[in-house]
Amino acid sequence: MGENAKAGSPTGKSAEPGRPSRVGAGGPENTRPPESEGVELSIAKLPDEDLMERIVDGSEAAFAQLVRRYQGKVTNLVHRFIYDRDRAAEIAQEVFLRVFMHRKRYRRSGKFSTWIYTIAVNLAKNEIRRKSRLKGVMSLDSLLEATGDSGGFLADKRPGPVHTAHQHQVEEIVMAAIHKLQPKYREVILLRDVQQLTYEEIEQVLNIPGGTVRSRINRARNALKDMLEPILGRRPAR
Amino acid sequence: MKCSQARRLFSAYLDQDLTFEEESRLRAHLESCTDCTEEMARLEGVQSLLQGLPETDPGPGFYESIRRRVAAGEAAEPVPDGRSWVDQVRELWSTAWLRPAAGAAFGLVVGVLIGTNGFLGPGPAITGEVESFAEAPAEPTVDLMASGGPLADIELPAISDSVALDDGDEFILEPYATDGQGNLAPYRRTVNNEKNGQARPYITF
């Protein structure tokens, strides 16, 4: 298999001095890719699609850059989808593993971002199918009840521990509401309003028609509006 | 414009997806309708709550963990219980991929098993939608079809990750069979189905 040469040794040998290292070529003792600072700076400016080309050629620096660029976005998407932060980080790792393993299948005709989000969404869906129920998750009703009469806390923007506590409370409520949506509505609203993808990008990620994307986003927003009514009602008039 | 018509446009308005004419008519309606203005404000509130969610920190050592797993030839998704045959094949294959000798042996064994000269390797993931349900054979099977006809029918062990699917549901499957040119061979797979009392729907990809 030609890929073996590109992928480097599985035995953990160090990369050749003076050359970009190969993904998988270093042992776990290495804490960062050994590329020079100049190489890293130039790689940081490359578009995703160019990074993928370099990854196919065996550049570990390019793979590290791609991971840095997307690790937060992918972990965030999976976390919001499955409502399990620890498991989300594991699945996000799996997403990047698959990007690497399947790097030769990526085609420049499509955006890299839609490709990686497709992998992430599908792994998140698989996870949901495996899990019969969530553990340690408070219901939306109990979370809303816990906010009690602290009306107006959404409007309180003053920094400080109280505001931070309120932010966490709001995040939990919003997460619980998102999780009450059916997966097909959850995925579109997360891709649109959390990941900020365009309709066209969502069509590609989910492989569904544009009209379906629009109608699902509309339904998801309205369902969330109904669920979040208690805290939305406290928002100051615009 | 009626309120019901206006509200159907709210979501598209938030995404700036309305035509100039639609937006003008909606704005005119909002200026004269307090209820719709408040409803729009609540939808904007939903959007701003979602957009305000902080990005999840993947935690320390994220990249190093991936790097170790790449070096170890690990590719299977960590599954706490019940791996599917796809995961098991993938894990086997990924291990072989990083070990040429094992890979050759693996390919030979599989080649003999399927009785063709076809190349067996990871194929591209397929995302599909359930098109139809029909009666399926008693045992789960995968039919591997090449452009000229079937490559082979492989009897698989029981699929462990049965999923509940319905018409129109989307799913993903990562086949591990391609033809000699590395092209994905069309195929069909059966899965168990727990929904609507349909025991073994036949799913066509």
C-alpha cells in the first residue's frame, strides 16, 4: 500500500531532521510537531483545502494546523448535539482520525468544512442511536423551575460571578431545549445558528434539499421558541 | 399580509433569505402588528441564545491524543458497547493498513472469502436516505455489486447496532468493499428495525 510510505512508520520513529514530519511518524513523547516556526506560520495561512493536499503528502504540520483550526468547532457541534461534553471530545478525536484515515478520498471540489462537519454529524447521530437515554441530564422543566423568579437575568450584562452563574444556567437551559428536538431538527439548527453555516453548506453536510433545510430550521426555531418561552419572556423589549 | 403569512417568513427573515419584495411586505406588516413584532423578537431571542453558546473546549492534550491514535493505527470509533460489523471490519482493516504484512494476509483471506479478484479496502462513506422498506431475508446480508454484476454475497454476522429507521430518515454507512479500480461498488444492506413493528426492513442504498 502506497499509503504506508506517506503515513510514516507506525513504530514511532522520529521524522528526518530538517524535513517536515509525517503524521504518525512520531512517538507519543513528542509534544508538538517539529516543524520550524517559519513553516508553521506559512501553514497557518493556508486554506483548508491546501492543508488537506499537504496532509495527503504526509505533512504532520498541516494535520496539526487543521486540528487546531477545527477542534473547537467540531467538539462544540458534537457536544451540543449529544449533550455529553466528555464523550463529545472522544468523538471529535474520532472525526479527526477519520479525516486522516480517509484523507485521500477528500476532493477539492467540495469544501473541507462541509466534509468534516458531515463526518461529525454522522458520528454524533450514531452516538445518539447507541444511547438509549442520557445520564445525569436535568430536564428542561426542572432547569426552568430552578431559575425561579430571577427574572431579567438575561438582561443583566454586568460582568461578575452572578452574571457568570446566570450564563451557565442559560446555557444548560438552552442545551436541554436543543436536546428535546428530534435529531433531524437539532442538526439543522446547530449547523445554522451555532456553527453559522449557510443553507447551501447545510444542504451539502446533510445531503438534503434546500427546501427541507429551510423548513426544518423554521420548525426548529419555533419549537425552541415555545420551549424557551419562560426565559425569552424576560428579555427586554427591543 | 396576514399574520399567518408573515410568521411563515420570520425564520427566512432572520437568515436574510427573503426576496426584496417579501422583506418589504413583511416589514410593512411588522410596523402595524404588535403581536407579530413580539413574536419576531422571541425568535430573534432564540437565535441570539444559540449564537451565544460558548464554544466547547476540547480539553488539554487533544491533538496529542489524536496523534497517538494515528501512530497506533487506531481508527475505530470508541464504542462503549456493541460494535457494529462495520466498526469491527474497519478496526481490522486499519490495523492491517499500518502493518503491510498483516494487510497482505488480510487482503488474501478476504479475497479468497469473496471469491473475486476485487480489491478490498475502505470505500467512501455513503450518506443516504431510506427509500423503501420490504421484506428482507432471514439473515442480514450485504450484496456487493460491481458494474457488471454482483461481486459476491457476503453473509455477515448479526448486525449489532440495529437502528430505528423510518421513511426519509438519513443514515450513513461506510462500506469496505470497492472494485479493482478502487471504485465503490453499489450494494445493499439489511438492518433490523425496531420502529413501527417492522422487523427486518430492506433498505436500498
